[in-house]
Amino acid sequence: MSESRKIVEKRQRLPEWFRMERARGEAYSRVKNLVKRNHLNTICTSGNCPNIGECWNAGTATFMILGDVCTRSCKFCSVRTGKPFEVDKNEPARLAKTIRIMKLKHAVVTSVDRDDLEDKGSSFWTEVIHSIKRENLDVTLETLIPDFDGHEKYLLNIVEAGPEVISHNLETVRRLTQQIRSRAKYDRSLGVLDFLSKSGCITKSGIMLGLGETKSEVFETMDDLIQVGCKILTIGQYLAPTASHIQVQEYITPELFEEYRKVGLEKGFVFVESSPLVRSSYHAEKHINA
């Protein structure tokens, strides 16, 4: 565990039910070295994910394409914001090769927002998906995509590339969206998921709790997602990456997370992953099987 993570955890005074696996061991080192050697980025490190120990110890990671600098500045996210570098045209091939070396059966790829690009990075996404599929014939793929400003022609590029799951996160309830998300809009994100679902895709979304939302707002968010055909939902506890990010308003108990899981299934989700340490790609291999 990094020193910065220890400092953040101490400041937040995490409840007793937070038990994070330590980042160590042969498998962890192998993933770390592969990522570094192939000049790849992961949301595990850029997003300061609390599950990096568990996931990398298990020999998996969530890759982040199109650089590590985002054009948006969401108040919950630790990914760097600013002017991104030029697109790395060799990244798709390096990523595909790394996934093959890691012998992944299910891979998860996300990206920074690239509002500086004419198509928001959509065509590059397509190239990445095709490269992974060519190099790894049996792999299943989940793509956690930006909203591309809601442009259907850019979303269609992802659909036609054929990932098994397309995920786009709402992040929070309607009332808090403007407060914590940069440029993104609640209804636009619902529109993205609606378009993807109607295009025949398996869709997935995720929200964070502990930002000041109410139970009724969480249930309303579930209903909104069901209405646009979303099949898979992840619910986790928000943790402030640094003292300068929006701070936690409440730590949600494991019992309430379990209640949300049961309610979500009753409302019609095929799979609901809900517990304090859940993040978008947490145990993603189970979601594709669902």
C-alpha cells in the first residue's frame, strides 16, 4: 500500500469493515512490471483504487487508454486533469500483447475523457477493441467508456467493435451530479446507456455512495437505470483520493449495501455488486457470466 493511500485512510478514519488486501507478492510484481515495461496506464494506479492489492495479487488490472491526463476535472476522481499528450498510435498493440501475456480470460478497459479530439477518442477505442480481439481470440471484453458528449455516431463505433459488455457510470444520483461531475450530465449518461441497450449491448453502470445521497434517491437512480435497459449495477463507497477532493459525507454500512443489492435484483438487474470496496471493474469476470 502506498504512503499516500495510508495518509488518506488515516485522515478519513475508515470504519472497521474496510479491510484492504496488501499489495505484495509475485503476481502483484508481475502485473506492475508488465504495465511499466509496456508503457501502459491503469485506473488502478491513476484512480488510487483501494482494491489494487487484491486485483493485482490475482494477476489482473483495469487498463486505461488514451493517456493518463483527462480533459475533465470531476471532484471525486484522482486522475490528472489538463491538456493531454498526443494519442499513442502503438498503444493498442502493446495493450493487446500485455493481455495475452497475462493470459486474461476477461479484460476491462477504460479511458480518460478526450474532449480535445474531434471524435472524443471513439475511433481510437475501436482500434483498441479490434487489436485486443485479434491478439486474444478467446478473451471477453468490458469497455468502461466516457459519454462522448452523447454523440450516437461515436457510441456506434464502440457497439460495432463488439465488446461483450459496455459500461458507462452515472457515478451518483441526479441531485448531486452537477456538484461532483465535470461536463457530464445525468440525463446524457442515461441517454448513452439507453442507446447502447437499444443497440443490443449488455450495459452496466456504477454509482458511489457516501456523498450525501438519500435512500430514496438511490432507489430512483436504480429505476432510471432499469428504464434504459441497464443489466448490471455496481455500488461502492466513495473515498476521497486526497484532502482537496470532495469529502465523504457518510460511511455506508455493509448491511445497507446488502439491502441495496437485494432491492436492485428485485427491481430487475441481472447482477448487482454492492459493498464498501466495490468499484466499476471489481470482480468484472462475474458480471459477464451473469
